[in-house]
Amino acid sequence: MTAEIIDGKAFADALRAQVAGAVPAFVDATGRKPGLAVVLVGDDPASSVYVRFKGKATLEAGMESFEHRLPEVSGQAELVALVEQLNADDRVDGILVQLPLPGHMDDKAVIATIDPAKDVDGFHVANAGRLAVGEKSLVPCTPFGALALLKHRLGDLSGLEAVVLGRSNIVGKPMAQLLLQQNCTVTIAHSRTRNLPDVVRRGDIVIAAVGQPQLVRGDWLKPGATVIDVGINRIQIGDGKTRLVGDVDFDSAKEVAGAITPVPGGVGPMTIAVLLRNTLVAAHARHDLRAPEGL
Ligand code: NDP
């Protein structure tokens, strides 16, 4: 069997077009564009690229983009003061502080200062708590995007066995909550899980978010499983060259899975598309407007 390749890029493009299509009605209703502020501390090259991508995508969706760059040596108080200024700025509907922050800063303490209504990354404990108790919340972008791909491929997920590898607050835990809301039977695996291949083999759905290149192999999978590979790892392939791979060994997995996301071109593009979606949803909520149908 050769798996269907889930085209995350195409799905993300469609979502971005849907968001862009809904912006004019928001502008008509409120007299202003939705706005996303992205804050980067330091000049980590990968983070810098992400921030540039996010800014460009925000403008392409017809929204306002505010980019703030603070030097690496900035103090946490300076960053918190900026977040508080953005909390108070009516032009800003979404605030994203690019992680990881430099070592002398406390990610959790900084995130706690973001207004939960503007927390488009969904990392604030208020949003994490609402997700856990099944209340409306801003949901972390990557798991939300992964769920959208799963629903597109499988429709109703009710009763399916889902195995989530990884228990981070950013991906694994919110992913598990979302799957539980969809009535999946959810197993969360992590670095202390015993007999990991046997656990993974239970999954009709397998979500890999461990940050370990090509950990999940084809012979770990139930035949026909739907595999969502969240991992993004850069590996050496000789001659000083590198290649991006996921947490799943794509070549062996595609021979057993029913469907699989590639890396790159799978979950990655969905993350930015959902960030735009969350910004638009947050903007509507701040004006007591109903979010556009289907978003
Ligand atoms: P973290 O490092 O925060 O978490 C990794 C999780 O995987 C932990 O729960 C850890 O277990 C578990 N783990 C690590 N090694 C193993 C192992 N050998 N067997 C089983 N479990 C293991 O990573 P993130 O959740 O932030 O990210 C995961 C991956 O997703 C990374 O590759 C990252 O680059 C990618 N990512 C991609 C995004 C996208 O846009 N596509 C966005 C965010 C992340 P324990 O808790 O026991 O330590």
C-alpha cells in the first residue's frame, strides 16, 4: 500500500484565502483592519525567518502587521512593558511573542502578561484551561492545523484510536485535548513510555511531535493509519549539506499508512494559516462580532 500524501500546503493556501476573503466584511463592520503584532527578542536566524514569514502572510491576508524587534540583551521588564503596550493598543487583535526567548527570560512569565483575548498562539494558561474544560478558546496553531487536516481526510473522528507522541504544552497536550473533544480514544506517549512501537501501532491516527528525526518507522504503524508528522528537524546528509525531515521515517511509513503528511509541506504551512485565522477570530470576538462561517 502507498499512502495518500496529505497536501498541507494546498490546504493552508485555501485557509489563508478563506481568511483573506473574510477580512473586507470585518473592515466594513468596524472601520479598521485586524492587526497582528509579532515580537522577536534577539536575532536567532530561524526565528527571524519565521517572523518575516508571519509579517508577510499577515499583509497578504489584508491585515495590519506590527513587527517589534528587541535586542538580545533586553531585560524581561522591557519585553513585558512592550506586551502591555500591545495589550492596550486597539489596533492590535493578536500578540505573538516568538519563542524560545533568550535564556535570561522566563517564557511562562512573559506569556502570562499577554491579554488572553489577544493570545493568538493559545499559550496563555487561561486559554489552555478553557481548552481543557471544553470552553471556547484561542487554540495553539499547530495542533489546530493538524486537526483540520485530519478532519479533512477522515471526516468524523469519533471512536478512533489516536496516539499523540509528545506532551509539550505547545503541541502534544493541546493536540490530545482537541482529539478528545472529537471523541477519539486518546493515548499520549512521551520519552518514558514503554514499548513505544506497540503503543503507536494502536493508532488509527498517529500524531508525531517529539523532535526526534525519523523516530517513527513504518513497522510501528497500524496498516492504513493516518499519520500527521509535526516534526521539523534538520539533518546532515553529507558534503556539508542538510535536509529537513520529520519525526516520522517517511519512506517506510508511506508503505504502511493510509495517509501521511510530508515534511516540508504538511503541518508547517498550516501553522501560519491558523495564526491568521486565530487573529481574525480574536478580532471578531473583541468587537462582539460572530466569527465568519466555517472558520
Ligand atoms: P518538545 O521538545 O517541547 O517536546 C517533545 C516531546 O517529545 C516531549 O514530550 C518528550 O517527552 C517527547 N519525546 C522526546 N523524545 C522522545 C522519544 N524518543 N520517544 C518518545 N517521546 C519522546 O517539542 P515540541 O512539542 O515543541 O515540538 C515537537 C516537534 O514539532 C519538533 O520537531 C518541532 O520542531 C516541531 N514543531 C513544528 C511546528 C510546526 O509548525 N510544524 C510547530 C511546533 C513544533 P518528555 O515530555 O518525556 O520529555
